[in-house]
Amino acid sequence: MEEHPIAIEVRNLTKRYGGKTSPESLKNVSFQIPLGQTCCLLGPNGSGKTTLLKILAGLLEPTSGAISILGVDPELDPLGVKANIGWMPAQEKSGFYGRLTGRQNLYFFGTLNDISKDVMDRAIGNLALQLGINDELDKMMLKISSGSKQKIALARALLHNPPILLLDEPVQNLDPHTTLRFRRLLKDHLTRIQKKTVILSTHLLEEARRVADLVLIIREGQIIRTLASKELERELQFTSVEDFYMKTVDEAKPV
């Protein structure tokens, strides 16, 4: 079996938003993601998926535990680690400027990442073709659809060509055609060819089944089940993905 270097390693990660007596949003979470693979986070609302992604993106500090991203501790080199990450928040936290066009927003965020105009022009042109956003790029963000905003948010995450992608519900509000385009981009180009490592959260169970190399099911801040894609397929030989997920969340005890 081919061995893959570890791109992301999390060890005993815990997060409290208050003092020592506050409830834990994450409780001793540990996992590894090999380079060039896609990991899907599944779990009910409030289970800790977004908190985990924000900690990995450097937007929140953990209460305890350790993280390694491409072999580097974010506490020792926070700016270097952030430069290697493409972060796509859930749509309601997108941070776009509504009266600027999609292209103007991408130029603004690209400038914050010290990307030259020539590089940005090429990157935006390529992403517009890959994501199908040519028509939306020169309209004000407040005048385009939710799905179009999602596509431009994904373009922003990819603009500086990071090796790590952290995507919070990236296919939310996308139509079936665009979801298929995203799935192909993820599996055929970003991970297989460019060897990017992706962690994404989703509520779409079938989407997780189709794109994930690894699935982490989270409940109440703890990982209750870890499955490689082949293990998941074995589990689904005699049940639907919905029934398997509901049974796992309802019956499994966090460890």
C-alpha cells in the first residue's frame, strides 16, 4: 500500500470559549490527514466542525493540544502556516464587500496575500473557467446569487494556490450542475493532480461519500467515528448513507 506523508496532524485538541468550568466545544480531538487527500467532517449543528476548521485556519486559539501543518507548528510560525492555507468560511461569514464586484473583491484579497497583479490576472482567469464564474465576476456582490457568492468564495480560497484547503460547507447553495463541477475540480484536479490536502465540512451525506478519502463523524465536540473511503463503502453495502449516519450519531458514544 502506498504511504502518504502527513499533511495535517491534530493531537488532543481541546477548545473552551470560557474559563475552566465552561463546556468544551472540542474535547481531545486527534487525527491525521495524509498529503493530497480529502477529509470530510460530518456532524450535527453545534458539534464543533466550524470551531475545528477555524482553529486549523489560525482564526481561533485552542485551549490545549497540538497541531502540525506540513510539519510546522502554527504557534512557532503562524504567518508561514497561514500562507499555506486557503480558508473558505460558511457563506454567512464570507466577508465580501457587497458594493464591489467579484473581481474587485478577489483583487483586494489577493493584494492582502501579496500576489502581484499579473499572477492574479492569470489565477482569476483560470479559476473563472474552472468554476464557471465568468458572468458573475464583474457584477456587484450584492446583486449575485448565493450560489455565485459561494463560487467566488472558493476562488478566493484558491487564489494564492495554497497546498491546504479548509472549506466550511463549500457546496451549500450550489445547484446540481455546479456541485458536480466542484466535485470534479476537487477530485480530478486539486487533490489528484495538484496534491492539495482538503478538509471540508458538509451536511450533504452523499457529497461526503463521493469526495472523501477520510470521513470524521463528530458529535458534541468529539470524534465518534473515523472511516477511510473503503471502510465507508463496506458499511454502506447493506444500508443507506443516511441510515448509517443517523445510527452512528444516535448510538455511538464519544471516546
